[in-house]
Amino acid sequence: MKQDNNTKMSEKTLDAELVEQAKKGHMPAFEMLVNRYQQRVANVIAKLVKDRSEIEDVAQEVFIKVFRALPRFRGDSSFYTWVYRIAINTAKNHLVAKSRRIQNTQVEYEEAESFSTNEAHRNLDTPDAVYARGELEQVMSKAISQLPEDLKTAIILREVDGLSYEEIAEEMACPIGTVRSRIFRARDAIDQALRPLLDKEHNNQEHVRSI
Amino acid sequence: MSDQSKQNISQLMDGELSRDCSRFLLKRMHHDGDFRQSWNHYHLLRSAVQQDGQAPLMHNLGCRVTQRLQSDSESVRQPAKPGRGWVKAITGSAIAASVALLAVISFNQNNLSSGDADFMVPEYAKTAKQLINPPNAVTARVEQTPRYTRFPDLTPQVQHYIMDKNTQTMVPIYYRVQSIQQSPVQQSIQYQSRRYTDE
């Protein structure tokens, strides 16, 4: 398909489209938005919340708040800038609440009493799920290290340094089409390596939910 | 899913896909789980590369967040208690019936005679032409002052006429003779119009 620089949908426009769909109640659009910024939000939270086991919970709270505040988002700033502010505030509130919890042990009994109604969250911390997350990191790390050098360079320049395809093409002294292809092949290679593991984890989660 | 489709997803997430293709692909992804799964896996690679040492690797957080939002919204929506529906239906019917009865009673109070129904219903002047040239039925011309707009017997057109012509002290309204003679409202109008005429 013919590509014209003047008619590309930028990442900012893409975010705006997904936000508009999410505002209308399209949950798949919001899910895609969350997956898009999940790691950056986790990195921000990790600067304040040192306990790794709590970071994912706080990240979840951040995106719950983001969804509820979506009607108030007008697009004056970028979507990530807005989410970043919510993440910082949520992480700080979490630390304050945690320090209160440590002082008041009565709260722990209340949490235990509510456990039986907390169906949706129960499956996250099974031994299988914890093990699977650790295994996932190992598989990812191994798959990236095994990528051919040109694919690895292209994906690092894109994901870590945030360069555009033109800038990567200039950096690597190759055509834009080659850059496009290398980035896609890198992602596809990782995708193929992960599918057996991710399908297994997905099936395990479904099994736990059905118990 | 074809390689071209997967490559389009890869370009879409980098902001390197044309607008038309992007919109089409976004619509497709809303309904196609395989497309969304590729999107999630490509973003997992992004997460792995962007992950710093302190944060765990985030995988498909979007799915957990949307599930929790849906379960929260279901718990907020409380189902109607069984057995209450019939009480509401009967209450609503009783209210509607009493309002209808009230309307009938208030209408009948304007028509005292139990005789011919025609006598009970005054003929209103519905158009300006009727004001000037009354219908062939036996009618009487009654002069009314503008303050008679309060009487519900007057049609909205008449009331508007009175409002517009508020410089006039009297407005001609045509009624059937029988209804004027028998209805206390019209008798009152006739009385007052005669009183103003005498003055």
C-alpha cells in the first residue's frame, strides 16, 4: 500500500482515536490503550513504590482512575502526560494509605473478610501465575538476545530511543521500507516465541477463574 | 491473519500507517480478538525493552483492568427486588385512573344540565372568520373583556387574540344560545359583558 508521509496517523492521533472510542464505552479500545502504556506507567510507579508485588496493583488502580476520568480529558496535553500525573498521585496515595495500614492492624482483618467476595482478583496470585510471569520475563529476554543484530538494532532504536522510521533509516543507512520490515520481523519473531507460553498462561487463568 | 495485516499493526503502533488504513484497522481490531492479541504481544515486546530494573514486566494489564471495570459496574447495578414489580404497576394504574377521574369531574362541572349533550358543549370561535361570520347554527355574540382569558372555556386561539389585541376592552366571542343560557360560566360572562356594556 502506498505510504504518504502527509497522511500518516501519528501516535498522538492514534491515542486520540482510542480515547474517543473508549469514551463511548468501547472497552477493547481502552484495553488497547492500557496495554500501550502499561510499562511506562509501571516504571513511573516503581520510582515511588519499592515493593515490586504492589506495583501491578497500583498500575491497575491508575488505569481504573484513568477510565473514570476519561470524560474530563480534553486532549490539551498528550494522553501519556495526563496518565503520568494520575500515576504519580495514585502512587503517592498508595504510600500514604499503606503507612496507615501498617499502624492499624484492624484493616487486615477487614481485608480477609472481603476475600471471599473478591473473585476477580483471586486468580492473579496463584503459584502458576507468579511462576508464569517469571518465566515470561526469561523467555522475553532470551528471545530478544537471539534476534539478528539488524532486527535488534532497529527495534531498540524504535522502542528505547523513540526514533521515527525515517530517523532509523538514516541511522542504519537503509531505506524506510527495510526499517519497516525489520521492525515487523523483530516483533513477529518475539510473538512466535511467546505464543506457546502465553496461550498456556491464558488457559491456566481461565481454569482458575472457573473454579 | 496475513503477514501484511500483522505488519500493518506493527506500523499502526508506531504511527507510521496511513490514516485510512489506520481507521480501517482500528475498526477491525475492535471486533477481532486475533488482531488485538497481536497488538498485545507487540506491546509486550515494547514493555520488555522499555522495562527498567525496578518494575516488573507488565503483560496484558488492559485485560485485567477492563474485567475489573465490568465487574465493578455489574455490582453497582442492583437488580430489582422480586415481587415489587406488581406493586409499582398497580400504584401507577391507580394514579392514572384518579387523574382521569379528576379530569372527567372537572369537565362535567362546567356542564350542569343532564339534557342534550349539545347544550353542554359551547361552540367556540375557532377562526377569525367565524368571529365575523358565525356558523349557521344559532349563536350569540358575547363581548368579553381581556381578563376572561383565565376561563378555561376559551380556546388558545382566542386567548392569543385577546393578548394581541389587548388595547381593546371587549372581544367578540360566539357561543350557542343554549349553552350560554345553561352554563354558569357563560352566564357569568354574559352578565359581566352586559355590565360593561351598561357602563
